[in-house]
Amino acid sequence: MNLFRFEQDASDEAKARMFRYFTAMKIPFDDGGQLPSPPRKTTLRNAQIANMLRKLDNDDEADFQVLATSPNPPSSEQPLFVIVHPGDALQNPFAWGESKEYLTDVLPYSMKSQAGMAEEGLARILAGDDVVLLHRGSCSQFSEKRSNHWIDKNFARMISLARTQGAVLFGDDLQAVYVWLMQSYELSTRPHILLTGAYADAENGCVTALGTFMEAVVMRGRLAVSPHAMSGNVPSDSQAWIPGGV
């Protein structure tokens, strides 16, 4: 049997959330603490999205697209969890040439951020939040068959789970993303919206830009950015953006 495994350093709380998810989905698991792979239906959906991403990765002029809608009807009474360009949080060595800065600062910060986003994100998805995942070309890295050391395995699993449980979008036109969210997810009535991904620095970044659009309609105190969302390539790059609201 192809088993779903947590990394050894995953917290007991994160493991417990996954057990609750598989129990709720009526997916059996053994007493040894290992979980079987997701059902064929969700595996097929993930493969279809991965295939679309690979094609879009080679299209420099690709516009905003909805790759998949949520399998569950969104509810304005539920919190909303939005993952923005998670592939940008990955720092592969080919872009840095295995430099000293990459090994001592860039990669450790990326891996720490990924681990934090993964644990937080799994909690939100398994708690039943509505989920929206926004991909771009960098996100095709999650679809590679080989295991890459610059991708936290639980972060990749969070992305896989988000693809099967939520809506999946593609593109860099964040105003188009915002308009679609307004039309499909009733942002103004949500009890809470959490943004995560990359980047969320105080002046720039896709998390920041999308959140700034949302501020126009989301009540103050209901819009938040994950403390694990990356604000730069290293922690000292810039301050994180703090949302306000209406």
C-alpha cells in the first residue's frame, strides 16, 4: 500500500489533525501511525491540475484562469484561507548557485517559513475553512516527481490537499483574482480571512497587493496575514505587511 507519511519532525498536533481529516473522510489508516494515500478521485484531480500548470509554465502570456472550482460549495459563514503563489516561497539552488548566502540564510529561512505555513495551513483546511489556492509558473515545482530538498514535504502536502479541497486559480493579475473572489466568495461577510504565501512585505509582494484590494471590503480585524508568510528572501529583507480594513 502506498502510505501517506509525516516527516519525523512534524508536531503531534499536526499529526492529530491529519488523523481527524482521514477519519472524517472515512479513509482507513493503520495503528502504526501511517496514513494511506488519498482516494483515486482526489489523486486524479491533483494530476489534472499539475498537468495544466506544466502547460501554463511555458506560456509567458497566460492570463488569469480558474483551473478548478471548489468541490464543496463555499459558505460566507466560514473563514476563508487564501494561499498566494506558494511556489515563490521555494528557493531552489539553481537560482543562487549554492552560494554561502543561499546555504546560510536563504534556504534556512525558506524552509522554516514553509514548515510554519504548512502546519498553519493544514490546521485551517482540516478545520473546514473555505480554501483558495493561487498558482503561478513557479508552482509547477510542486508537480515534479522527484523529491527536492528545498521543498518542505508537509508544505507540498498542504498544497496537494488545498488542490483537492479548494478552488485553484492561476495568474499574476491580482485585481482579476480579487474581482473573482468578490463574485464567488462574498468577502465582505466572511468572519475571518487569512492570507499566506509569498510575498508579504510592507510595500510590495503579491500577498500584500491582493490583501490591499481586500481591505476595501473586509471589516477591520477580519483580514490577517500569516506570520509565516515570506516577506523577502531572508528575514531582514523588509517588514511584513499588516492589513487594516474598513
